Amino acid sequence: MLTRRRFLTLLGWAGLGLTGTGGLAFSASYQFEVSRHRRVLSGLERPLRVVQLSDLHYGPWMHAASVRAWVQAANALNPDLIVITGDLIDSGLRLDRLKGLYRAITPDFEQLSAALGTLRAPLGVYAIWGNHDNGQPAVKRYLSQQLPKHGVTVLVNQGLWARDDLYLSGVDDFWAEEANPSVSLKGYRKGKASLALVHNPDFWEYYQGLPVDLVLSGHTHGGQVYLPGIGAPWTPSKYKQRYLAGWYEKGPGPGRAPVWGYVSRGLGTSVLPLRLNAPAELALFEFTPEA
């Protein structure tokens, strides 16, 4: 929904786009970096390499060439497991309602499925939906049919054993009001590692006390535009700038270790193709067993 506050923010971004800084912000929207993280994951019995992609926002601004570049980089990291934490597509300013324009500037979604189908990891490739995916029901239905044909499993309030020592779960988007972590964790066995995929980091609060060691999310893009001394002019989070990007720790539930959360800055852009002081990110996690 285009609120007055967001409209004013967009005007500010548009003004930024007319300056030299805006030129840098535009070019930065098509660049990305690999962030590397090494940490212990409770319950693992042997090392695990996980690559996280998030917020592809395939659509008016982000096309197949960008997706192929992200896929190539992900495969080069030799992951055991690849996860995509939502917003595979972009609904932006509801350009789908301007059907002629939307068709003209949005590439074929089969190209997205095909590109993601070239991701390679022995333990599989898994994705969850984000708010932008839910914002385009017809495209979501199409991808729900096509992604499994290309080797990408979509988890919707589901969990499975990716490995005998790793339970992987994923939920629907928080804003859909259908996300159910308890259902997704039904198959979990005590003492094993538990990794959860959640698009919106606001939902991390609901995992406290549940058998999860780490929640991976995206959604906030690191602000996408982050101004020194001001911060992000706008973020899609009820917590404002609390969960912009990076690592977060929450107090443990009864008999549990702390639940950690990691928020990716994502790879694509939404609303406008601008990034400033919030570089796009492909995340590599190297998890090790407890000593």
C-alpha cells in the first residue's frame, strides 16, 4: 500500500536519483558481495555449508542476467545446501495492475525458474514465499508448479530432514497471517540441529522457546538506502530499523540455548533500483558441530 509516508520517501529517493550520489546508488543496485560467516550450530554432527539467497525481486528492475550471476556465485561456493528466503518476484508499486506496461518491462517468469533450476547443492535447494510473492497470486501459482520441476522445493509451514542431523523448516510470509512455525516443526527430533527460514525478521520473535537454533530471513534489504546520521528513510518492519541486517540474538526459551537470527540484505531491489550503503548480499554460512 502506497501510504503518504512511503510516497514522501519515494520522492526523496527520486530526488536522490537526480544527483551524482543517485548514479552511484543505481549502479550499486546491480552489484553484490559475498558475506562469509562461521559459527557453531548446536546438534550438528559434521560441518555444513549453507548459501542463502534472499529478496531476488525478479521483475521490472531485476532480470534473468542478474539471477544467473547470483546462481553462478552461489554454485562456486560449493554449498551443501542452498536456501532462498522469500520475495523471489517483485510486486513493487502494483505494476501488475498496469498490465500492458508490466508485460513490457517484466521478463518471462520461466526464465526465473530455469535460472534457479541451475542451483546445485547435494542436500537440495529450498525456498519460502515472501510478501511480494503473495502480492502476485497468479505468478505465485505458476512458480508453485514450475519451481519443483526445476529442483527447487518451496516450504510452506513445512519441515523436513535435509540431513540426518539437520532439520530444515520454512513458513509462509508473516504478513499473510498464515505462517505457522509450530506446524513446520512437528517432525523435529530433540538434540538435532534446527534451521528455520522466515522471510520477515519481525517473525523471529515468535520462535523464542521453540526448538530452533537459527532463523534466516531477509525482507528489510539493509534499508536499501541508508543515509549516514539518519539511517534508512523507510523499512518494511514494525520494528523500524531494529532488524536492518546482520546477526541478532534473543534470550533462550525454557531449557534452550539462545535463538539467533540472521537478516540478509538481499540481492534485488524493490520500488526503485537504488542501493546506498546497503550492498546486496549473497551469504555463506560455514556451520560446525559443537566441540
